[in-house]
Amino acid sequence: MNLFDNMTRADSAFQATMGEELVLEKLGYQQELKRSFGLLGMIGFSFGIVTSWSALGGVLISGVKAGGPPVMIWSWLGVCVASLAVAYSMAEICSAFPVAGGQYSWVMVLAPPKIARGMSWVTGWFLLIGLLAVGATVNFLTANLILGQANLVHPDYIIERWHTTLVAYGLLAICLLANIYLPRWFNKMSWAVLVWNVASFLAIVITLLATNKNKRSASFVFKDFNNDTGFSPAMGAVLGLLQAAFGMVCYDAPAHMTEEMKHASKEAPIAIISSVYMGAITGFIFLVSISFCIGDIDSVANTSTGQPLIQIMYDSTGSYLATCILASMICVIQQCSNIAIMAESSRTIYAFARDHGLPFSRVWAQVDRKRSIPLAALFLTAAVQMAFNAIYFGTLTGFLTIVAISTEGFYVSYAMPLLARLLGHFTGHVVPLNGPYKFRRNTSLALNAAGLFYLTLTSITFNFPTSAPVNKDTMNYNSAAVGVIMLISLITWITTGHKNFTGPRVVIHGDGNGSDSSPPDENEVFPVDQKRAD
């Protein structure tokens, strides 16, 4: 009986995998990567990247100064609700089109044909720059957290920028090696990371609340407005959104790993939504807990460790050992996060190159047959992250621009598929979303509109300076970085993109029985299964 059950389960898994490969084939691609991820593994993988509570800890003081704990906490709830509208929208699209390209592929399918290729191209570049920049950012944050512990224990040690950069390079090398030699273990490793993440969260929150003897009042945490930005209170509150927005990003990760999931159409959407809910809950509890434990804001903000969270941990526990243990828990989480980010980035580069979206696309689209991984794309990911981290050698302002563009790139790439679908709806290019995870049309479009409004608002806000008076040191150069991305996408589009870029190539006509890989015209749509049209 057990043998029969095992054979039945194996047969079901095989049929499901073959079904996903057929869906991929309809989208014009061959199965090249190995499908090893299950649902729990992908939830762990995705939440390991999102890990909102630890991300919020890395940008804590920016929120404290821009409105204080009340703005941090209440804006976090607002950001989470808005992010759910985005996540539900992306989950539905991902279910219908489970392809590693994610956002840029969806835009190609959903946008009106006259603008689909160009719109998809721009989305791809924002997505890639955002992914590569966030990888460099996590390297930077983890390196600073490690060196901050060294400064805490040895106050005479002064953290230099080159120290941070070299440690970041070491962390980057670990990420690269893990992605080369351990990919077949990623599914099970993601289970362990999920357990470690939740256990670390509970350990840190409980320890800080139990050991801190000088907790702040409920009024300070939930009511008292604190504005140290130099701008008006209203502007300060708006800037407080930035911290919350930085803590809720990267939940598109399962979309870029769909070609390595056994049941991608069903389980990738669940992983997307689950990571947002888990991030929202843990982030809220963490923000409330840490707000009660913050000591003097100026001393925390100006700590010699360079890490306000380390200072809060030490002020609460009064122990170097306890502080280092708690901070090291977060270091492990962030390092695992960057291993996953590198995997996600390499799959996105592989997909974009497969669609002829990059210079030397043939090189970056190659898959190592022995390991079933895009090895060249992994090396390119590591090289670009290293170049981004090298900016910190010369200028802090320049690197902070990389940090800002990491979130901007994601948010723009999230907005584009929603905009594409709404434009398609209002211009008559209606593409059915017939995946297993779907909503009624009106509900779906309402979620798209709500998500697009939020993403547009935050994408604009990311370009504001965060303190006044504004000078060359306090200026936010994010808008310049956005201009550079647009310039790169324009130049590459003119030189190669408009000739070679393809995107998902399946085109199903009229009765849904025939397919064609030719470029789309205005009368063609791209449903996976037109018989289940909305």
C-alpha cells in the first residue's frame, strides 16, 4: 500500500511538472531549469527575501526622524494594505503566465500591441537594476551589521568605508559559491531559513521587551509626532512612508523562480501573497516592540556602531554577548536573503537575455547542463553587485542613490504590468487571466487600479530629499538614477532592442487551437487557454 501510494504521488508530481512545462512551451520557451521547489520551500525563499522586520531595522532612524514611531507604525499598516492590492494583482497574472521574466514578460502579454514591446523593454531594465541594486544594498547592510558589532565590543575600532566594502565582497563571494554548488538544496534550505527567520524574530522581540527597563510610553509609540526632517509636518509624514515602503519589497521573487517550481501556476501566487502577509505581521510587531525600547533618539541615531538597532539591543540587554548573538541572528537572515536575491537576479537576467534583451544575450542565456543553472548570469549578477558596492569606496551619497534606486526599480516594475492590463482593458486588448488563481474581472481590475495608484505615489515620493536644507550632501539623486536607467533602456532599444527583443512568443488565435511564434499584431491576444476566458 505504501509503495502504491508513493508511486501515485510520484506520478501526480510528474504529471504536474509536465503540465507546467506545457504552459511554458505555450509561452514559447523550453524547459531548461530543474523544477525542485515545493510550496513551503518557495514561501521560505520568498519570505527570506522580503523579511520585512529585519529590513525595517536597517532603516529605523529614517522613520524615527520623519514623524517618529506613530508615522512608522501607521504608515506601515497602510503600506501593507496597499501592497496586498499589488501582490494579489501580480499573483493572478503570475498564475496565468508563470515565466521567469515576471513583470516584463507580463507587460509584453497584457499591454496594447502597439506599445507592448517598448513598455516591456523599459520594465525589464527597471526590474534588473532594482534587483541588482537591492543585492548590493543587502551586502552593504550585512557588512555594516557585522562591523557594528566589532565597534560595539571594541570602541577604539573605527569603521572605514573600505572595511565595509571588503566585507561586502566577502559576503558576495559566499552568495556566489552557494548559488553555484548548492542550488539543488535550495528547496530544503528555504524551509530551514523560514524556521530560522521566525525563531530569530521571536527571540529578538521577546528578549528586548523582557530586558528593557526603560520602556517608552504608549503615547510616544502610537501618538507623539516627531519631525526632525527640517520640512513641514505634512512633508515629514510623507517622507516617513519611505521607511515603510523599503520594508515591503521583493515579494515578486516567486514569479522569477516559477520555472523551478513543480506546481508554479498554483503555488507561486500563494507564495507571493503569503510573504506579504507574513512580512506585514512580523513587521508590525517588530516596529511596535522596537519603538517601546528606543532610548535617546539622538544617541541611537549617532551611535559609533553605525547601526541604531545594535545600540537599541545593547541599551536593552546591557550585554555585549547578548547583543552580538541577536545581531548575528539578523546577519544570518540577511546573508540567506542575499543568496536568494542572487538566485532571483540570475534567473531574471537569464530570462531577459533569452528574449534578447541584453548585450551579448546569447552568453547570459546559457544554462549549465550539469547543474541546470544559468551560470553566466550568476557571474554577471555578482560582477554588477561588486561594481555597485565599489561606489561606496568613493562616495557615500553615490551609494545611497543605489540604495534608493533598488526600491524605485522594484516599484516601477510592479506598476507596469498593472498599468499594461488597465490600458489593455480600456483599449479593447483584453487578455484573459485563466490561471488556477484568479478573481472576478471587476475585482481584479479594482485591485490593479488601487495597486497602481499606490505604486505611482510612492515612486514619486522616493525622489524627494529626506532632510532640509537641501544641498549637495542632502540632495536625493534618485531621480538622476532613474534618468540613467531610462537613458540606458533608450540607447539599448535604439541600437539592438527594437530589432531583436521578443518576450513571450506564443500567440493563440480565434478558437485557441492554433499557435504562432510570429510577432504580434493588433488583433492577436496571448491567453494560455482561451476556452476559459473571463
